[in-house]
Amino acid sequence: MGLYLSELARQTGARLEGDDCLIEGIAEISAAQSGDIAFISNPKYLEHLAGTSASALIIKPEFLDDCPVPALITANPRLAYAKVANLLYPARKRESGISSNAIISATAKVGNSSSVAAGVVIYDNVVIGSNAQIGANCVIEEDVIIGENTRISPNVTVGYGSRIGDGCIIHSGVVLGADGFGFVKEGDSYLKIPQIGNVHIGNDVEIGANTTIDRGALENTVIGHGVKLDNQIQIAHGVTIGDNTVISAACAIAGSTHIGRGCLIGGLVGIVEHLEITDNVMITGRTMVTHSITEPGSYSSSTPMDTTANWRKNSARFRRLDELAKRVTKLEKTNKSAD
């Protein structure tokens, strides 16, 4: 149905400049049509201002003089855009009730106004808070607790004893509480080590599709409040992740590593086991973290893309780096002796 620009201004805290109008959708500035709102936070998109067909824009104060349509003025257009998007496109809520095709233990408790879809299996002593949504074909094993207003998409598995806080979003294919990867060699074979910890998820956590969070070997695997995890992340047994840390797709975090609060971790990052990463650390994409990080800041590794010919030459030189370093050290000692 849309919302008027004045209402969007009120709910986002932005300042309305120009005439009020009805906003029915959001689009990129180059593709926006009448009834749409677009946003600009990067000056490189200013070239689209004059020709936009959008009914309104979300812009910084310094762009106002060049804006041909009504605008919401804010120092952070991207944040205002996110708020507007949530207002215009609220999350879909399933009707409350339990499907006749769900299988629920007599000892489980499902809160008021919750929704349990077809094919769900809920084991003994599970507690699900009010207004929760459990999607089709989810499996929730014994002694799990799920908080209020948490949304779980179809085909999620929650292992026994796991804890999920309030207001979480868990996307399809997620597995919480699978056994951690723990074995000890016995002769030529491997003896499995029982994984007796659990998984504890805080409030307001979002977990992307096909991400796996293993249960702890001894201590729990703990995901703090406000953590956002992208798709296809592997979090091993006993890992702890501090509040409001964000991790991009395809990262792998080995066992018993502790990651602090407010960290930003790029895609394809690998972190080895038993490390300590302090608060407010940024790790750029494809970095391999092999030692603890004790100071906040930005950290990187890996080799940027190059032509194949240059990459091969540099790779060959890299393999000789230790030899070259020894030769330099030897030359420095010779020069000092000559002096």
C-alpha cells in the first residue's frame, strides 16, 4: 500500500525537503520509476540525479542543491534506506498455529501465537517461545530452547540441547549442534571423541543459509547477541563470537578460537584453532589467520590477482624467499665485518 514520505521521515529521523508524496517501492536510482524512492551515498552516482524518474531520494545534505525531486536528508543515507526498506517490505509472518502434519512430542511446549509448519519434527522437552515461526521440515532435537519472535526457515536442523535467543533469523539449510570434528589416532585408525558441549545463540542473531555451527567438545560453542553470519560458514566446536560481530560467506573458523566484539570478517577467511582475536578487528577477504590478534585494526593476507605470467614468476620467487633472506643476512654480516 505504500507510505507517505512524511511518515518515512518521521520513522527514520531524516529531514523532509520538498512536497510530500506516496512511496510504494525502492529501486536503484538509475532504474527507479514514479512511486519509488532511491538513495545516494556515493558521489559517483550523482550523474543519475538529473534524469531520475524516482518520486523521492534519500541523500546527504551536500547533495540537496542538485536534487530535482523531494528528498529525505540524512548524514547516513544507507542507514535510512535500510529503515525505509524495513517499513515498506516488512518480514512475512506466517499465520499462527500448528500444522496437522507436524510431529511434536507431548513433552514439548510451543508458545502462544507461534507457527509450526508441515513436516516439522520436535523432540522431547523442547521449549519454543511465543510468536516464533518454525518452517517446513525442520528438525528440533531434545531439550532445545528457542526464544520469542525467532524465525526459522524450512529445512533447518537444531541439535539436542541447543539454545537460541529472542528475535533470531535462521535461514534454510542451517545445522546447529552437529558434532564437532574431534578424533584421536589409535594405531592406524581414529577414535571418535564425544562432543558433550552445546550451542548457545544470543538474541538478534541472523544465520545465513547452509551455515554450520558445531556443538562444543567440552565447553559450549557461543554466538553473542547481534552477530550476523552469512551463508556457508563453518564454525567449529568451542568457538566463541562476541556481540555484534559480522562474518561474510564461506569463512571457516577452527575449534576453540575466540573472536571479540564488533569484528568484521570478510569472505573466505580461514582462522586456525585456539586463537584469540580481540574486539573491533577487521579481517579482509581470503585472509588466512594463523596467530592471535591482540590489537584492534585491519588485517590482510593472500596475493591479489595478477596476470598468470606475473603470478607464476612471483610465486616462484616467493618459494625462494627464505633462501634470499639468508643471503641478505649473510651480506649484511659481511658488510659489518668489512666496516
